[in-house]
Amino acid sequence: MNEFPVLQTKRLILRAFKMNDAPVVQFLAGDFAIADTTSTIPHPYPNGAAEDWISTHETDLLMDRGIDWAIARRQDSCLIGAITIRIKENEKAEIGYWIGKPYWGQGYCSEAAQEVLEYGFLVKGLNRIYAFHFSRNPASGRVMQKIGMNQEGILRHHEKRWGKYEDLVVYGILRTEFNQINSTN
Ligand SMILES: CC(C)(COP(=O)(O)OP(=O)(O)OC[C@H]1O[C@@H](n2cnc3c(N)ncnc32)[C@H](O)[C@@H]1OP(=O)(O)O)[C@@H](O)C(=O)NCCC(=O)NCCS
């Protein structure tokens, strides 16, 4: 059985979601500012959706399809967001994340994403990790840059969200690049 990989950074703990996190997930992710720039978070956020989402995590972990971490602050255990790694073929994976609006701009997402990159390359033995953001969401692109990802291209009108086409910016990092950055730090 796969044990859930709890990760720690200076300020954060990345742990499994528990069913009793659902009301906080619904409250934070229920803000349109969160749903707006993600591909899948519904708005309005329906009752029961957080519980349904949390209930998928155990199987994803067991099947080695992916891991969904709750991002909590170490100082007060406050749940502030979520970060996910989706394992794909050929030793590659996609990451995605959101941070509750009251906690934006404090470096929390970059800190969590850096730790997830380390986990992906050093523990899971991945060769490539990539991520997408809507072109109108530069804060997410900045997170990708800060963790050492390179912009690889733009998929024009690749998605339709809220009735409008979205350009997707693709970022990625290879294991060799990750090792190089982290051996010089
Ligand atoms: C994107 C998101 C996860 C960032 O979380 P965060 O914890 O605020 O991120 P960080 O503080 O680690 O880094 C944000 C960076 O973006 C920068 N930034 C913020 N708004 C920006 C803007 N409009 N243009 C350019 N950069 C911006 C910040 O200054 C910071 O960079 P810096 O440290 O160099 O100053 C958060 O805004 C969010 O959850 N948004 C809604 C959901 C979402 O879009 N998820 C990602 C889908 S791809």
C-alpha cells in the first residue's frame, strides 16, 4: 500500500486532505478568484463537491495516478490551498495548484511547488514536470519561473472557460535542469 507522502518546508506542511477539510476547501475554492483561472474548479462551488473530490485522493494514490496535497501553514495548521501532481507516461507529470485568496502574495505557492518538484524528481524518479497557466494569469507563470521551469510555448485558444477561449502557456523542467539548479544553490 502506498503511504501518503507528507512533505515539509520552512513554513508549510503538505499533507493528505481529510474529510473535515471539505468546508474550508469549499469556502476558499468557492471564491470566483480561484475558479476563474483554473480549468476545472466549478463556480458556484456546489455542496458536496469538496467531499467528492477528497474521496478520489486515496484511489489516485493507490493507483499511482497522482497525489493531492493539502497545503497547511506549520505555525497554525491553517489550510491555505492545494497542490497536485498528476503522473503521466514516460516518467513525466503535470502539477497544478491554488492558494486561498487571503493568503496570496506571500510566496506560499512557490514554496509548496518547489517541494513538490523535489519530490517528483528525487523520490518519484521523474524525468519531466510541466504545468499550464492561462495567459491572463501571470501570477501562476511567475510561480513556475521561480521554481526553475522554462516557458516552452503557448497553445492558442486551447481551452474554453466561462464561454471564452483561453491561451495556455506551457512551462516545463527536466530532471537534468532541476539537478543543475539545485547543485549550485
Ligand atoms: C497563482 C497562485 C497559486 C499564486 O499563489 P501565491 O501563493 O500568491 O504565489 P507566490 O506568492 O508564491 O508567487 C506569486 C508571484 O506572482 C507575482 N504576481 C502576482 N500577481 C502578478 C501579476 N498580476 N503579474 C505578474 N506577477 C504577479 C507575485 O509578485 C509573486 O512573484 P514574486 O515573488 O517574484 O514577487 C494564486 O494566485 C491562485 O491560487 N490563483 C487562483 C488559482 C490559479 O490560478 N491556480 C493556478 C492555475 S494554473
